[in-house]
Amino acid sequence: MSDDKQTQDPNENQEQVTPEAAPSTDTSPPFDINSVIADAKKIITDPVGFYRNMPQTGGFVDPILFVVCMGLVTAVIGFVLNIIGLAKFNTMMGGAIGFGMLIGLPIMFVIGSFIGAAILFVIWKLMGSQKNYEVAYRATAYTTALAPIASALSIIPYVAGIVKTLWSCFLLYTASVEVHELKAQTAKIVFGIFAALGVISNVGSEHTVRKYSSMAKKWSSEIKHEAREGSIAHSLSELENIEDMTPEEAGKQFGEFIKGMEKFSKGMEESIKEQEAAEKEND
């Protein structure tokens, strides 16, 4: 063979292979509202079955989205109650709810869920749980399924707070047994105490809110009446012409204004005493 024969490059005729794009490693499912609804129904109708089969891993996204949805539904219910004039009974959200709470309440729910989960994480650890914070958060987050129900029940005095407290403690008891694998007797004692304290606290706080809400409405009415037609209003109208008065006349009108304020103040004190006496009779 000829010496000038070129040696063929073994890689010369190989086809160029374009590397394929690496498959996506994001396996998280897209948001599914039907799944949220199904979970909410399951928690309400079969809490034992829900917590027994609750995924303990998978990150925080799913439970956070659940909390956001429950906060939004709760806000919508409160907004509707406000429109029809029943939100005055909704002490769970501090009375009448504005449109801004449709955004604010879900955010508050998320923040509250992380704080509540941190507290419960410590409690479960003290009870002997070996689970991590993610599990504690998941178990806590799904209890927000009760919030829309409590919001709807808030039109009935005292019922919403009592139902929400007792039901929440039952769910946490169930999570203690089914998720954290703690002794049922221990969980009953711990969350039974929390339930009793919660009911007492809710009833007491709602009683106080309703008491002072009634007094505030009465005072507001009296203030408006006094501002429109009372001696204070008359004195203020006279003082508007103070530039045209002599010093003696201005001093006299200012004195009348002070007397009107004193009279109004005494009337308010008497109103408070009457309200307190009425509350004692009702108790």
C-alpha cells in the first residue's frame, strides 16, 4: 500500500449527537382546588381517617395553599355577613369586615398557622413526639378547615367560639394519636385542658366585647345628639361669631361651653353606671 495513503480518522464519519435536554425534576402537582375541597370535607366528616392517611412529607406548599383558601373563604363569609348587617356579631374577626380583609385575612391565617404550629411543635415534643416541624405544621394547618364554619356560626352569640375551640382541640387530639403516635390518654388530658381553658377564655372575651359594644353604641348616639342639638352644639354655634363679640360676651359663651361639657360628662358617667347596673342584674 502507498505510504502517502492517509490514515482515516475513526471519529470522522461518526454522526454528531445532540444531547437531549434533561427531564424536569419538578414533580410537584399543580394547584388543584378540588383537592382542597376534598381535604376540607374529609377533615370535617372523617378527621381520624384524614390524619391517619395525611402525607407527612412533601414540603409546605400544599398546607399553605390550604390555609390561604380557608382564610379566603372565611373572609368572603365575613364580607357577606357585613353586607347583610350580621357582621356585628362576628367577634372572631373583630366585627365588621371590610373588602381589604379579603386579602389581609388569608395572610393573617398563614402567619398564624406558622406561629401556632411552632407552639404545638414544642407541646408535642414535650408529650414525646418524634416528628419534625413539617409534620407539626401540616397537622396544624389543616385545622383551619373549621374557620369558615365558625365564621358562619358567629351570627349566634357565643356559639362560634365554643364550637371552634372544642372542635379544634378534638382535631389536635386526633393528630396527636394518628400522626404523632402519642398515647391517647395523654392527648386527652392535654387537649382536654386546652379545650376547657379555651372555652372559658372565649366566653369571657366575647361577653366583654358585646358588653362594651352595646355601651359604645349608646355613647355614640348620645354624642351625636349632643353635637347636633344639645347645649354643646349651641355653644359652639355661638362661638363661631367670637370675632364680633366683646371680651365679656366671649368669656360668657366660653363658660357656657364648659358648663355644657361638664353636663355631658356627668350624663355619660350616669349612663355607664346604669349600664353596669343592668349588666349585674342580667348576670
